[in-house]
Amino acid sequence: MPRLIQPLDTGDPLGPLPQEFAAIMRPELPSLIKEIGMEVTRAYPEYARLLNGPNGTSIRMGVEQSLSSFVDLVAEPSSPTVLRDDMCRRFGRFEAYEGRTMDALQGAYRLGARVALRRAKKVGRSYNFSPALMLSFADALFAYVDELESLSREGFMEVQAQSDQQSEAVRRRLLHLILSGKPVPRSAIAELCEQTGWTLPEQVTLVAVRAPAGLDRISADPDVLIDPGDPQPHLLIPGPVDDARREMLGRTAPGGGAAIGLTVPTALAADSIRWARRVLELVDAGVIDDAPVIRCEDHLVTLWLLSDPALLDQLAERELAAVAGISSTRRERLIETLRIWLDTRGTAAQMGELLDVHPQTVRYRMRGLEALFGEQLTDPESRFATEAVLRATRLRARGGQSLS
């Protein structure tokens, strides 16, 4: 084999490889490709299976293309790399389709580079390559491998992005099915769970978020179902909301305005989100005090009393019919006295202190109430209905709502 020209034997500083170097490398490619294949399949058995499978020919062509392209670039730095780039991206896409990370492919690339460097050292001894030249080769080789890895990562991330989008769409479909409130074939939900890898829990907690606040999907736990694009943003959290989940919720809904529904069996998820959204409505109406995160379980009686405004109007008309015909001023005084009595069952003195009136005034009003309501104040069921109406009336008045 002829010796190379003098520039290859000098001790010049690191720099681009001499173009003549390609003439020495090219004859080594066939055997080098085989050696790299043996080393890679020994270190990564999964690639041995792939090389012997239906995609084996394409994989070998990709390896050959990558090595040949390196030599071509040494011979002519402006050589096109379109085929190599496409092949590397395919490698990355294939790893993603196979459900692997990039670790094995990166390891294979670097192992191939070490085998190539080992061959270059062996050849270099025959040609008296200078240490500077060998360093330049090693530097160029590993820079080239970094480029291959970057191209493969592009393909890998492309598939992952598509997969993530598809998975998110399926997860949203799953969330909508669970919240539909209609009987859904369990097989349909099971199929979607299998597609997304999501385990159907026995209990769930729904969280409603005020729309302008928005949701940060990235900050949500992996097992949380979320639809940030819904006009009424919400989350489904498997199981109850503990401290860790509350911290997650703070990150996911950084603008606050979240209402945590009750933890219910998964089949009742629609009820949980309905109650949570109702709490936000009552906050907006001024009935419930606002806070970054509000728990439905702290306002169950309020939710119940104000669950059906039209029915409440009808009940109030019936239960307060006894005072409907008197003047508004006297009616308000009597109703407030009745409310205090139902709340406290206190003495005239105690009630007078709460009403800021003389005890004798309380006694006078109570005699008037007994005359107007009669047995309605002694019958347990009637008394309970009246008390419920008065509590609901007071709640609605706090929010500026009328009973009519």
C-alpha cells in the first residue's frame, strides 16, 4: 500500500483532516462495518434481533450510509448528507416506535466510533500517522457521532410528539366518557385505558377551575386526566386529594380559582364535577367566600339548600305564607326573630342580645309568631322545612339574590 504524502506525517496542530485521508479509510469500510456490527450486537442483543429481522437490510444500509458519509465529507467537506440525515432520523423514529429510549442507540453510535478509532490507530501505525493527526481524527469522528445522535433524536422526538398528541386526545376522550353521566360500556372505557396505559380507579375527585385561570398540563401528575381546552377547565384526580395532590393542583392551576369536588366512586364522577362547578358559581355570586382552592365538602349544606332555586322559591312561598300578608318591615322583624329562635332555641334574654332588642320585645314577637304560624312551629317536619327555608333565604340574600 503506498505511503501518503508528507502532510499526513507532520506534527501540525489539530485541524481539519487532510482530504487524502479518505483514500486510506475507504478500503477499510467493508470490514469495519462488519466489525462494528459484531461489537454492537454483542453489547446490545436487541439489535441482533433487529438485524436478523425484516428490517435488517435497512439497518445495515443505514450503518453503511453513516460511515460512507463520514469518508465522503473528509474527501469533500461540501458533500451532501441528505440520505444520511434521513436514515439517522429513521433510526430515531424506529427507537420511539419500539418503545425504547435513545440510550441504546446513543450507546451503539459511540461504540461504533470507538471501534472505528481502534481501526484507525491500527492503520495509522502502518502509515506513521502523527499524534496530531490521530487527535484530529478522533475529534472529527466523535463530533460526527454527535451529529448523528442529534439527527436521530430529531426523529425520536417527532414520533414522541405525535404519540403524546394522540395519547392526550385519547385521554381527553376517556375523561369525557367518564363525565358523560350516561351508562358507558365498560369495554369502551377499558379499551381507552389500555391505549393510554391509564388505570381506572375505584374513586375519583373532580376539580373545576375558573376558565380565565387556565391549566398547566405539564405540571399535572401523569395519572391526572385533564382537558385544558374545555370552556370549563377541569381535572380528574384518581382517589382523594391529599397534601401532595394539593401541591400539584397549585402548580397546575397557578391562577387559583379551583373548586375540589367530593371524592366519589368513578361512576359518579359527573356529580363531583357538577358540585365543584356549582361552588364556583356560588363564589361568583358572593354566597361562598373566595379562595385559591375551595373544597366542596366545606359547603355541603349550602350546596344542598341552593341546589334547586325554583324549588326553593316554591318551598319558601309555602312555609312563609303565614307572614305574606303583613307589612314588609314587620315581616322582616318577625322572620329574623324566628330564624334566631330556630337557630338557638334560646331564652328571651339571649335572643334579645343577638337581635339587639329588649327581652320583652322578643316575647312580644314570639307571641305574634305563635299566633301566625300555629302548629307549624311545633310539628318537627314543618319546623325543619321552615328552618331550611330561612337558612337558604339568608344565603341567597348574601349573594344579592331574591326568592322570587
